[in-house]
Amino acid sequence: MKTIYLCEDETTIREGVCQYLKLEGYEVKGFANILETQHAISSCEPDLLIQDVMLPDGDGFSFIKKLKSNHSFPVVFLTARTSESDRIIGFELGADDYITKPFSPKELVLRIHALFRRMEMGALLKTGGTVFSSGKSLMKFDSVAHVLLVDESSVLLTAAEWRVLSYMIENNGVVVSRAQILEHCFDYGLECYDRIVDSHVKNIRSKMGPTGPIWIETVRGYGYRFTGELK
């Protein structure tokens, strides 16, 4: 049974979502503020965190930014902040989904099901620790162990970043469009924008070494291409 944490200060929403998810077979714990959520995560990590943004004891964006430096479990924002800029911020922080209020509990459940399904499918890929080179740099990508090493240094990616990189590696040497990345990595029909893909690629590049080789090439006007050479 997967465990979901919900950080939401509105009692009606918190209790309603918790009850709905429990009926779907999840173990759910609701928290009214960031401090309670932080304490719970310190004791036991969830399989998924649903995070509000505007909370009485702080900003959800800032909380997730700090959280992602030490944790890699998926995060879904559930918030009344509906602007494009807020959505972009959410995905740049490593969110796996961004749902705006008012929302349909059924849609929320479907998106969570889809998120877990993608994660499980990604874990089934059997690369056996494939090694790629770019110039003098080496990258080891192991989708079974969920390990990414660049020149023997471990790289921690979010669930969404892992899916994007996995898809590009599966299409090694082939240009994939932003639309293809959205379709294959976010298959729940996200009403999103090309900039969301750009944000994920930017984060991946930064984590893999901003001053090193360009593992992901931008093909202007179309999309991206993974450029590592199979060893």
C-alpha cells in the first residue's frame, strides 16, 4: 500500500481528499501546515506528497525547493494559484504535476494513478547500467537500480526529470519534440506548455554538470536530442 501525505490548511478539502484517496486503497495522512508535514517526512518518507502553496506558516514553493535538495519522492501541487508563471515555477521546482482549485477529486485520483504507473513502468526498464561517453566524460545510467552517475558522481533527479531523461536515452541520437516528451512522460493530458519541458531539461543539465559536456542537445525549433555515445 502506497503512502500519500497531503499538506492542506483548508479542513474541508484536506478531509475530503484524504477520504477519497483512502477509498482508492492508499494510506493517507493529512497535515494542516508545513511544520507538521516536515516532521512527518523526517520520521517516514511518503511515496507521494500533495502540497498546497499558500499556507499559514509559509510558502509551499519555498518548502518544496528545500525539500528537493534531500528527497526525491514525487510531489503534486494542489493550489488556487492558477497563473502560467506559478505553474512554471512549480515544475521548475521538480513537481510531477500541478493541479489547480477548484478540482475534481476523481481527476486527482486518476492523475495520481497515472503518476505511480509511470514510475512503476520506468522501474521495469532493464538497461543493466548502460555507460555513455561524451568527450572525456562518462555517464552510467541504471534504470533498474535507479542510479545516475556522471564521472562517478551521483546525480539525484526528481521523478519527472528521471522520466524525461529516460525517454531521451531510449531515443538516443534521435531528435524528440517537446510535444513527444509531454505525451510520453506526462500521459495524463496535462494542459501545459513547452516551457515546462524546457524547465525539466534545464534542471537535468544543471545537475549533470553545467560546465561539462552537453549530454542533451537543443535542436532549435523542434526539441532535444541525447548525444551520449554508447560504450
